[in-house]
Amino acid sequence: MDAIRKQATKLREQVARQQQVFLTLHLPIPLSLHRFLVLVNRRMSRSFCSLTFRRLISRPVVLFLAVLKQFGGGGYGISDSVITDEAELQQYRRIEQLYMSTRSSKHFQRDIVRGVEGFIVTGSKQVEIGTKLSDDSRKYGVENSCTSDLTLSKAALIFSQARSHMEKERENLLKSLSTLVVEPLRAMVVGAQLEDARHLAQRYEKMRQEAEVQTIEVSKCQIKLREAPGYVDNSLKLEAAETKLQELKSNMTVLGKEAIAAMAAVEAQQQRLTLQRLIAMIESERSYHLKSLQILDQLAGEASVTQFCLLDNFFDMVSKRQRIEASPSLVLDEPVPPPQSYEEANGVYPSHTFDGLTDSMGYFLGEVIYLFVVHSYQAESDAELDLSVGDFVVVRKVSNNGWAEGECKGKAGWFPYGYVERRDRVLASKIAEVF
């Protein structure tokens, strides 16, 4: 269409230059050109082409006929061309503008319908997937076989309900889009009002082409009458041709007004309805997203509470386990007496002391294990050690009953093994305190 439009523009410029030359030099237009224009008008009136294409091709012909009218006194011109009527020309241009406007609006409405229909199809698939996810979550929450904690089951049920509500809102959105947007626009695209208005415009275009052809016929009758003034048949033919031309012009004017009114009404309805449907679509999507956001906010709040309960239960469980591991002697009804000391079991007794420390024992420093005291312990016999939080103990032996033998602050003895923790790295000052 761009190429045709450029060619038509170029041809109009050429015709304008030729018209200026003819008007300046008062040159007659050849009869062959006149016959060519008649043939072009007949072909265009009979051809099956769009209004825009005929408009692009007919404008050069209009200019040619306007040139012919300037030479009516030379025997080759046209005395009364319908094309040069200013009122009819404005009417013709108005119908063209309305035709193009309604056509572009129709295409835009059709594009909206196709796009929203695709969105509905995709959204329906998303609703199906989301509903399946909701059902699976609900099934897990109801049938969960976990024996330690039911927090995940509760969270799954909460998520299932929220997802179900969101999918219902999405389904309502798709229904509203189909009802408020797709159906009204589709009804107008294929409606009878638009087709009737376009049919009037096409009838007007066809009648206009007939009027152009009839104008040329009148010109031919005038030429024959000038060539044979005394021939009565030529006079009758001219009178009949002029009468038919006047009827065509009158009918064309009435039909043009009807076409303009119908096309203008359709254009206004297209603009109003399309804008309303766009606003309705925006409001529907906005309402859906607001409701979905509200559901998600509520779900996030419930998830935070559930997560807090889960962490609280977890910390309680860990703390309970630590207390059990840290105090194994507390679970016994009767405390188990500590085993014999290392010296008594091996028959080793200190030979002498230096500042209260035995120096007859050898220590394997390469395998020394330092334990950090985390719970205080009060010795109940001479074979046991007094422990304070923060002390370090060197372990010599660990028994199966939860007791260990070691040395702390220069004194050897037994202590509950659950009251200490292992430390691989100890400061040198702490090592001195141990011995």
C-alpha cells in the first residue's frame, strides 16, 4: 500500500503540472486521453477492490477530469463534472476518513479480543495447576503420618486454603474478562451496525463512480451534438444523459449524508465502547491483584506464627536433650559410686608433693584432652572433684557409667562426664591452672 500511495502521489503531481500547462497555453486535450479516462472509470467501477485502493487510483482520474472541464469550449471538455463539486468533494473525503477510522477501530477491537482470549486460555491452565497444588497440600495436611510434630501439616492446610482462595479469585477474573471485555467487543466487531454503515459507504462509492461515468457520457453527447447540430437524436440523447446525471447526483448526495451519519454513529460507539471495555479490564485486574495481595499478606502472617511455633518447639526439644545429656546422674534413682582412683587401681601412690601437686605421674602431652566445665559439681567424697563453671579438666579415664577420672587444679578424682565439654585449644594460662 505504501508503494501504491507513492505512485498515486507522483501521478497527482504530474497531472497538476500538466493541468497548469494546459491552462497556461490553452491547449486542447486529445480525444484519446478522454477515451482512456472513460475506460479507467469503467474498469474501476466494475473491479472488486477496496475503497482505499479505488481512492488512490481515482484521484489522478479526478484531476484529469478537472483538466478536461477547463476546455469545454474547445469541443473535447466536460461541461458539468460531478468531481469538481466542492460540497460533494468534502462529503467524499469525510466518508473516506470515517471509513478508515472505523476500520482501524475494528482491527483494534479484534486485537483486544484475541489477546484477552489468549490470556483467558493461559489463565485457565494456571487455575488448573494451582487447584491441583492446593488439593495436594490439603491431602498432605490431612493424611500426614509424622509422629514428632504436626506443624508442617498445619502449614500445608493453611497454604492449601490460601491457594484455593487465590485460584477462585483468578477464575472470577477470567469470567469477568470474558463477560465485560470479550463478548461486547466481539459483538461489535461482527455486528450488523458496522456492516450496514460500511455497506452504505460502498454504495456511495459505487454511485459516485457511476456519476463520473455518466458525466463522461454527457460530454460525449455534447460533442456529438456540436458536430451535428441538426440531428434530433443527439439532442434527445443529451437530454436523457443529463437527466440521468442529475438523478445520480441527487441520489448520491442523499446516500452520502446517510453514509456519513451511519459511519459517524459507528465511530462514536466504537470509541466509547472500546474505552469502557479497557477501563473494565483494568479494574477487574486491579481488584484481582488487591484480593490476591490480601490473601498473601494473611498467609504470610500465619506462616510467621507457624514458623515461630516450629522454632520454639525445636529449641525446647534441643534444650531438653541437652539437659538430659548434661545430667545423666539425675535420671538414676541412686547415684552410682565413682570407681576407684587411678592410683588405687594401679597401686601407684605419690612419693612426695610439691606445693600440693603430685609429681610422680607422667602425662602424655601429645594426647592430652582438655574438658571445659559447663555445670558446677560439688564433690560428695574424697574420690570426687569439685567443679566450677569455667574450669578445665584433664581427662585420664572415662567409664561406661557416665563418670570420668581426671585432674583439675592439681587434684585428681572422679566427676560426672556430662558436666564438661571438650575443648581442643586451651590457653597456656589455663593449662597452668589445671596442673
